[in-house]
Amino acid sequence: MRIKLLGPMDVEVAGRSLDVGPRQRRLVLAALAVDAGSPVPIDALIERVWGQDTPDAPRSALYAHIARLRHFLTRAARAEESAAKPVPLVKGAQGYVLQIDHRDVDLHHIGSLAEDARAAHGEQRVLALREAMGLWRGRPLVNLMGYWASTIRRNAESQFIGIASAWAADELRLGNAQAVADRLAKVLDSYPLAEPLEDLYMRALCALGRTSEALQHYAAVREQIAEQLGHEPGPQLRDLHMAVLRGELQTPHQGTTISSAPLPRQLPMNVAHFVGRTEELAWIEDALATPRPQAATPLVSIHGAAGVGKSALAIHAAHQLAHRYPEGQMYVELSGSGTGAPPLSPSEALARLFRTLGTEPPPPAVQADEAAALLRSLVAGRRMLLVLDNASDSDQIKPLLLNGGGFGVIVTSRQPLSALGGAGQLPVRPLSVDEAVALLGRLTGPDRVAAEPAAAEAIAKLCQCLPLAVTTAAARLVSRPSWPLAELHARLADEARRLDNLEIEGIGVRASLSGSYQRLSGNADPAMRAAAEAFKLLSGCSQPVVSLSDAAQLLSQSNARAELCLERLVDAQLLESVSPGRYQMNDLLRLFAQEC
């Protein structure tokens, strides 16, 4: 039995399609198949199937569908030529599990083939990509409606565009331009705004000698992008258009510029319970899409306090934009604000990028600027995304910035990296109270939050609406299912225990803030150490907002010297400047400062 989600939802047995039943039942089966082999909580199943249109007795309705699906699975097993056993659909402590081989669910199978392709070379890579392309039957779950189905659809389509781009690039390298042109013509009917595929389709047409058709196609694509998105095609597609006009485009028999090295796909797993940040995500997308001067790289610098969700935002945005960078997405953890490993040096980071691209890094004797120049030559003209997570300062980042309009770079850091010229600066603030409560509900289960809405809101506020604090609080609740939310609220309300209850397995607010504090207290610069001392003293201030003059008196310093200390704390995200000459330390910072 095979469950097909890449196209209309379908179940196939011995080459024949079987009728699963009405739409909700197909949704139940799809919701289980997406997490094949893993438990899906009952509340999650209800949300996936009905969303906000929950029936009066959702659990009863779900149980009825589960019972009928078990009969269906038994009937499907009888239809197998080998009289196979039914696929088990079992209920455990954590929810329902569909125990089906991942290879029998096309959504999982295509992901496995993509991984195989990334790890393989030559013929094996091409064969894996061809098999993956063969699984695609059209828009995923096209016959199922609802928010959850549309989310799965978007994610699968983004993955497919990357697979199709890699497949087309390899087929062009092998001289199979006709196969590329034929297949992409059909794919682009569904995804006319996927510029990486438009680029490869035009290259295939030119390789077949159909240059005028490629130019006509560009004109149609440009008009469609302008009409639907309100801007010109991206620089890569515009550059290709000019190359076609000048007759400069290389065709396979002239030597292609497309690399046969495995394409890096290094982004960490996407955040499963991401909430909010709609405006920030749109801003990042616009910033990376904005045309730049020739050879300038679109660069976004995300900065904010410890635990505010910078990395989660960057990784989530990178996954959403991955289809724009079909030649690879690279990720480097720079360890700029942790308390464990020291920050990664530019030379070490460059060496990792060389190895990612399948190239031996230069010997240690080569200076970082020379190595950076070599790396820029290696990636010139490629459409790639680079995420540099947790940077310490601008000096760590500058050698890693790669040239080219086809490149995109996302950097995260605690302090603003103002020395990065041309970077779009995006400060990240805590979530709203409603968003923080929604995050708590997604992590602990909506029923627990709905049962105690006042306690949930109080927990969010005591967490300062910081995603890290809310996530840690939720982890504590999940590991203690017998606790009502009011119990955790009471523990967090006790200032003496608040940071302890926002720490689990060494991860939490205290550990995160320690990185920022130790960068000051352990600094060789006496001015930085003085700022660390000021941070501790400010915790004794009785007012939530302190003026410069009051802070100077508390620190026993002049206004001018006190302001230098305070502004250094603002840069380190250990203090907030609410207006000129007025500063604020939130409760979690104050409690940590008192501990220090």
C-alpha cells in the first residue's frame, strides 16, 4: 500500500486507487501519514482536520474516522497480491501512530531521495533526482482544504522547487536539455513565479537553439512578476536575459558553468511551533529580494536580546526562501555569545565553508582575507543562501560575506552589527502577549491553556514574552503533565525561584544571559568590565525605569562616565534605552543581575 500526498491525496494498492472516504477521513489519514511512525496527539489531529471549524464533539468524530480507517486498512491489505498484513494504526500514550514504512509515503520518500542526491555524486545523484521527480504528480493535497493542508502544501512545494532545480541543473550538465524543457514547461504552469526554474527553463531553450522562444518566455514572466508581485524579476534572471540578448550564454556543448558537486542543504530543522513575526518575515524577504549594485550581496542583520528568537526567525525565514537559492543553503554557528565554546574565528568559519563546497580549505598559513578571496571565486555566480548564526561582532563576519547578486546572507547577533555597510538591520523584540500565549498553547497543548487562560497569560508576562523563556516554561509543563498552569504561575511569581523554573537540562534564560554578561565581565578592556559591574549595581534600583542622573548617583560616577557604561549595556542587550537619558531593565535581567 502506498499513500500519495504529492498531488491529489490517494491510496494505491497493487496499482489500483482505493476510495478512502469523505474529505475529513482523507485528512485524518494524511495527517497521520505526514508523521508516519511517530505519534500524533489527538488535539493535533483535530486541529489538522477541522482547524477552527471544530464540530461539537470533535473527539467522537475523530474516533469514528479512526475506526473506519482501520477497516479501510484491513480492506487494503486484502487487496494486496501477497495478502499482506494491514498497516497498523495504533493508539499510544502520546497519540495515534500510523506504522507505515516511510518509503510508502511519497512525501517522505521524496525527502529521502533528496538527501540521497545530496550525498551522492555522478550517476547515483542523477538517478536519485530523477526518481524524486517521478513522484511529483502536482500540487500536494490539492483535493484537501484547510490551513494545515495548505501549510504542508507550501512546505512540500518549496522542497520540490529545490529538487527540480537540482535535477534540471544536472540534466543540463549531461546535455539533456530536451528533457528539462519538456518537464519544466509543465512544472512552470503551476509555479510561474519560481525564478530558479524559470532560469533553468530558459537555459534549456537556449541549449536547444530556441533563443527567441527563451526571450519571449522572459517577457511573459517579467510581466507576470510585475503584475502579481509589483517588482522586476530578480538580478539572476535579469542577468540571464541580458546574456541571452548578447549571445553570451554557454550551452552544454560549449562547457557549462553548473557545478556537479553536491548541493549543500545545511539549514537546521525548521521551528515546528513558530508563531508571529509576520512583519519581520516579510521584511527579510523584501530585503533579500531588493536589487543591489552589481556584485553587492543582499545582507540582513538580525539582532536582539538573549532568548528573543533571533535564530528561530533566521532559520524559519531561510526555509521559506530556500527555493530562491537552488544551488545551496549553507549554515555556520559562530558561537558568538555562548558560554561554552569560544567564538569561531573567521579562518575556521571559512574552512568550514570550503569543506561544505567539497573543496579542501587553504593551508593555515594563508590569511583570512586571502582565503575569503578564494572562496568568493569558488561561488561566483551561484545562487546560494548563507546563514551566519550567533555572530560576536562585525570583524567576525566581514571575511565571510560573499559577493554576487545571486547570493543572500542572513546574520544573527545580540548587538547591532552597524559596521556591516549596506546591511539591512532588523531589531527583534519579544512576542506580544497573545503570541506568547499561543506559543505556550502549541507547546503544551491547547486544552491546558484554554482551561486556565488567566494563568497562561500570567506565565507569558512573567517570561517577558521571550520565546526562549516561554519554551522553557512549556518544557517544564510538558514534563509534568499533572501540574496545572497555576502551579507554574505560582513558582514563577516567586522571584527567588523564577530563573530556576526557567531552566531545564542546562538550557534557559540564565544560561543564555550568562553569555552576554561574561563577554563583558571577562573582557580585557577595563571599560567593558566596568559595564559588567554597573549591570550588577543597577539591579538594586527600585524603579523600573532609571534616569541617567539617578544611575550616575547609584554608580558613583559622573553623568558622562555613567552614560558610557549604560550605553555599553544597551549594546550588549543587557539594558534597554526607552528614551534619551532613560533606561529600563526587565525583571528577568534584574533577577539575573542580582544573582551576579
